[in-house]
Amino acid sequence: MRTAVEVRTRSGDAVLLARLRALDGCGSVHSVFRGVVNLLLPDGELIALAARGRENAPRTLVVEIAHWGHSGVAAGRPVEFRAGGIALPDGAGGLWVDAREAEEWHPIVPSLAAFSPAELGTAARALDRLTRTYGQSGGMLGAAAAAAPMEIAVCAALDRGRAALVKAVRTSDTAGIRAAILALHGLGPGLTPAGDDFLTGIALLSALDGSGLDGYARTLRDVLATHSGRTTLLSTTTLHEALSGRVRAALVDVLNVLAAGRGQSERHLLDTVQNPVRRALAHGHTSGTDTLSGLATGLHLERELRGSL
Amino acid sequence: MSTTAVVKKNTYFDSVSLMAISTKANGLDGVEQAFVAMGTEMNKGVLGNLGLLTPELEAAGNGDLMVVVDAADGADIDALLVAVEELLQRKSPAGGEAAVTHRTIAAAAQDNPAANLAVIAVNGAYAGREARKALDNGLHVLLFSDNVPVEEEVALKQLAHDKGLLMMGPDCGTAIINNVALCFGNAVRPGSVGVVAASGTGAQEVSVRIHTLGAGVSQLIGTGGRDLSEEVGGIMMIDGIRALAADPATSVIVLVSKPPAPAVEKKVLAEIATAGKPVVVYFVGGSEEAVVAAGGHFAASTQDAALKAVRLGVDPDVTVEPLDTARVDEVAALLSPEQRYVRGLFCGGTLCDESMYAMLDLGHDVWSNIQKDPERRLGADSPSTGHTFLDFGDDDFTNGRPHPMIDPSLRLARLVEEAMDPEVAVVVMDFVLGFGAHEDPVGVTLPAIEQAKRIAADAGRHLEIVGYVLGTDLDTPVLADQVAALKAAGVTVTRSSTETGQFARAIARKVTHA
């Protein structure tokens, strides 16, 4: 029997790294994809081991492995957390993921306080335009051409949910916000359903300093606490993190480039932000598009709420 | 119709795989519609609204995968379920999503019904056969491979023409289709200028100039370098012109090529009259009279081509800055009387051609590995003589090794070699950014630049190095950083391929007439 193969961790979420240093216990493999293995911590929380080249993200370690396709790691197997690392069974001697020397990643997001209403509007329009130009249909952008009736039905429900949410946030209608969040939460076929991705985009904005979306954030937090089984664990985790302003690196980049582009014309901003937006759009099938749709909607709402102060 | 559902407990697929499974399930014979989704309350609600919610689906949890198949009357439900199960197994992470590779183009086409273009880069001996298979499967083709016999190229292009498909290549290194750059290409904004090009870096340069002038590209169709030869007869360029003429998103068309065969040039120019849109023609060394007589807009350079296209289709007032003649004077003043020659070391064929033609214009004694005049043609092993312009991307230099945009080693060695020649006044170089190119073309050259300048300085000479960085502000690595690094190394940085040729010519004139 061979001894465990050691895999170095390149970088990781600083919060998770701190937690791993003190963690001692058993969890399990939640799910295995080519690029990512999801693990359950002893307390049932989800974390991810991403293959080399994947982006940094909350609760994620980026490890020195090309991909997990033939790693032998399988869902449901036990995992041991100890001494700043993770022992994974792989059908042979196991893998030892050493996280002690990992570079810490901190998702540092900008403040919205310095944005004028006009700048929020410009940012929202630029983001909206790029998302519509380069994004993927099948979620918040509507059904693809010649889509099956079920996709059409999902997209119509997403559209209704968005319209209801926008209307309720505009009028500070807490019951309406709650109903709209529930209409979107868990809606869509993917592992992070399109409705959740859209809610994530707005949740991220609501976490920034200077945001006027605190009513939305409060309600979403409450929905997550009281309706824990409405969506996948990955999606719930992503929403919780977004409410703390913690999202994957590509989305952090989009926010920071938008902030750096304050004062630019829309045309100039389109150029400035195009590359980070396209990287963010490349996530999942429609996930990137749906999250950026939420971000654009959130920026529009921020502008409107700012105008009403 | 009958609805059949399968619930896979605690089964997770990434969203791209889910979508692929869903698409394939919908394409199975006998399937009216199929839906693959996580078993969340909202997704079950949608199924309920469509009357498709079975008790089995109702019991699915949010970590379970629901597969719902609505089968046509008379369809074999059991066979469909087996087929769906196979789809799930093939995409299963345990089986390795990456393991789903396709052994043949036909299988890839069948597995990806939405795909409509194949990029082929295999040994030239097999490339034609693969391209034919792709065309037979209804796919447009970008054939990156070279060394495809010309008879095969003609047959492939004729087949594509008959099928209404594009046959880009062989030896096609650049295209931008629906805003996606294929092979070597730059990040340019979408826009209304359509380009058909028989030259890779020429097309890249024109697209980059269009972007820099504030406009964008609708489509950039590569034809392959031999398309405008007598044998091929411009089949792809003519089809490309027709495609862009029919494209409502294209307001103006630009044609780019190295010098075409005269008969083919005539044939291509005849196509302009029926395009129904302004057509700008930049054929290196081409005749203005012929283009104008055909109703086209003649361009004397890549920059001129981009400028005219943008003026015709987007912004009539756009301008470019003139050559910095003060810098030419400054450089000339630093040179000794013995230093009389320009040496061009290029990655891009058209960039090399453009600078070389700028020199020929003055009647200088110009040598090159891509010279049309056989008496002034150099081989890869020939030492430089007089004004020498080398295209390191030409077959002489790339035989058995990667393109210099990827592997710059030969060019770096030549730079150092040129620095030892006391007759060399200026070395001109290009640095190509973008998809497919070296990740840091300037950075990898800086030690050689430093060494070359030191060799000249130790011999009491000033060696001027002129660099042009082909790229946009959207490219990776960052254009501004590459330019700044060159300037910090004492390199004079030009702003376009055309200006690079102008600068070389201006220096040559100064030192020759001094």
C-alpha cells in the first residue's frame, strides 16, 4: 500500500485557512467535479478544493492538482481535518492536502459610498449591456431560441420573480421582498439555480459599505434561516457568503474595476470593465450571467434608492 | 405523450454538464421534451404548473437530480431511460468529464448539435481529410494546419462554397467569429467593420487599429495565406466578401492580403461592385488605380485601411497622429556615419512586409526571406546584408519549431548578432499580444535588448531599437505595461505597424543621405 501523496495548497480563503489551522475532526466528500471537490466540515459546512488554475473564492483552497477527474476521490467518503491540512481517501494511499504554506486570499470589495447616483447608473448600464452582449441565455436573460417548454417556463418564472423583487425593493415593501425572494430562491435547473445566482448578485451589493439595500439583506438572511431546505447546499453557502461581501475573485474584480472607473463615460467604462466581466460571465453555464444580472439590477436599485434619499 | 421521471439521489453535476445532458436528452429520438434539474421546491413547482409532477418527483430533495422525459406516443420508454442513463454516466464526474473526448469530428458534431465550426490543427498530411469530414458534417472550418497540397485546398474550398460554408485556411492563423477570437487574435470590441484577410498578422493589425480608433469588428474571416494565389483563385475571399455583404451587422468591409496574383486580384476586385457596401482594399504593394476603378477604397497601409474603414462606416472625423519626425532626427544624430542599415526582425509576416515595402518605396537595397525578387531573397541561415527584413514566422524559420510568437529564441539570438554589425543603425522589432501569443513577449526579449545595446555601446556605437507592440487595451498581457517596459529599456516605441515602416524609412533616408 502506498503512502499518502502530498498536494500543496497554492492559495486559499484566509478565513478558511485560519479555521483549518485549528480544526481537528472528520468530515466527508460532498461532491466531485473535474475542477472542484466539495467537502463537508465536521459541522456540516461546505468547503471546496479547487484544481490549479481555478479562481480563489470564499471557503475555497486552490491546490496543486491539474484536475480531479482521475483522482480516485469519491463522494460520501470520510475526510480527516488535522494539523492545517486535509487527508482525503483516494482508493490507494490517500491524498494529503497541505494548507499550511498557502498564500492567503482576502476578497477585498470596494465601498459604494463614493458613487454618485449618476455613477451608479452608468455602472449599472455598462454591466447590463456587457451581460446582455456576452452572457448566456437560459436563465435571467430569458430562454434560448428554440428552448424546450420547461426552460421557457423557468425563465418566465425568473422574470416574474425579478420584476416582483425590483418593485418591492423600490417601495421598501418587506413582505413583497420576502415573497419575491421566495419566488426566486431555488429556481433553475443548475447546482446553483439561476434565481439564487441573481439573488447572490444583489446580496453582494447589499454587503458593500454605503449600500441602501439593507432591507433586502435583512429579508434574505431571514429567508435563508427559515427556509433552509429550499435550495442546494452549495447555493445556500454562496448566498450566505455574498451577504458578507465574500464572493469569488472574478466578481471582486468586477466590483473593483467598476469602482476604479467611477467618473468615466459609459463608453469608456464598457472598455474598462469588459475583461473582468467576461471572466465573471464564464462561470458555470448561466451562473456568471445570472449573478451579474443580479449585480446590474442591484446597481440600478442602488441608484434609485439613492435618488429617493 | 407519456411522462417518465428518474430521480438520482444526492447526484451533483456542474451546470455546464447539466445543460449538456439536457440538450442531448432533448435530442433523443422519441423525446418530445426533457428536463434535467436539481429537485428544489421551485423547480418542482414549475413541473407542477406544466402538469409533469409525478409522486416520485415530488419526493425529490434539493440535493437530488430530477430527470423528466416527456416521450412521444409509441416511443420505447425503456430504451429512452437507458439512453438517458448513458448520458448521465458519460458526464458523471467519477467517469471523468474530461474523459469525454471525441475520436472523430463526426462524433463531436453529433455530440454537440449546436456547434457549427471546427478548428483543425493536425499534421498537414491529415488536415485536408479532417477538414472534409467537418464540412461533410455541416461545420464551417478554420484550418490552422499548413502543408496541405494546393489541389486539396482548392477542392475543400469548392466543397465549402457549394455547401454554403466557410473554409478558412489551410494556414489560417486568425479569425474573429461572433466576437470570439480563434487561434492568434486580439481582444477587440464588437462593431460594424467586417474584415476578410489572407494574412494573419495583417488581419490582427487592422483589427487592432480599428479598435484603437474607437470602432469595432463584426467578423474577421481568415482565408489562409494562399487563397489569392493563381491556383486557388480567391475562392474564400470572394465567399467572405459575400458573407459580409449579406451581414446586417457589417457596414463596411476591409480586404487585407499580401500581394495577390494579378488575375485573382482582378477577380476579387470585380466582387466589390456588387457588395452594396463600401469596401476598403489593402493589398500590400497593390495598385490604387485598379482598386478605385473597381469602385473600392484604396488603402496604402494597414493603418490607412483601418482609418478609411472607420471613417466610411463609423466616424468620419477620426484621425491618427503623424510620425514623430523630431524623434527621427534625435536618433539620426546619435548614429555614426558607418551605421547605415535597418534590420527588421519580425514575428508577423505582414508587419515585416509592410516595413519592407516602406523601404522598397525609396528604392533601397532591401533583402528579406520574403522578398518577391529572388535575387534579394535570404535564407534562414544567410547573414544580413544591407537593409534586411526577416519574417521569423515564415516556413524557413518555423520548420520543426513553434512560431516566433510562441518561441522567440531564434529572434533573440539574431538580435544579439545584429548588434555586433557596425553597419547597423536601427533594429526594428514587433511584439504581438493576444490569444495564442507568448504570455510576455516584451519581457522575454528584454535581456537580449539589454545585451544588444551593451555590445554596441562597448564598441562605441549607439544602437537604436524600435519596437511596435501589436495589441489592444483589452489584451493580455497589459499593452501599457509592455510599452512601458520597452521604453524603460531605451526602446523607441511606435504606435502602429505602418508607423514602424515610416520610422524605419525615415531613419534610412537620413543615414543614407547624411
